Amino acid sequence: METYCDRCGGPSPDGGTGHEGCRAARQLEPPRYCTRCARRMVVQVTPRGWTARCVEHGTLTSA
Ligand SMILES: [Zn+2]
Ligand SMILES: [Zn+2]
């Protein structure tokens, strides 16, 4: 199973090792990359949070 960092798009095979800074930033920011394919997602910030859409894997929301 492939997993990628949702902030920098780099490989993140064991639950985020090496991406501590990314995870900290993600507390405040929407994701930028799909965790399943590392494609850059289309991110929209909404009044209630954000949505992030991967063309292949669909839409994530902050809710
Ligand atoms: Zn990262
Ligand atoms: Zn994807």
C-alpha cells in the first residue's frame, strides 16, 4: 500500500516518519497532495474549513 505525505507529496511509508513538520503544519492548513497517489489536489478554502479534490480519488473535506 502506498502512502504519501499530504503536505509535501513525498513518500510517507510508516505513518509520517520524517514528516513531523508537515503534520504540524497540517493542523493549520489544508492538505495539498493526495495520500494515495501524490497528485496535487484542487484545494478550496470555505467558510467552514476546506475541501481538497483528487481527480482520481475524489474529494476530502475538513469536516
Ligand atoms: Zn511531508
Ligand atoms: Zn489520489
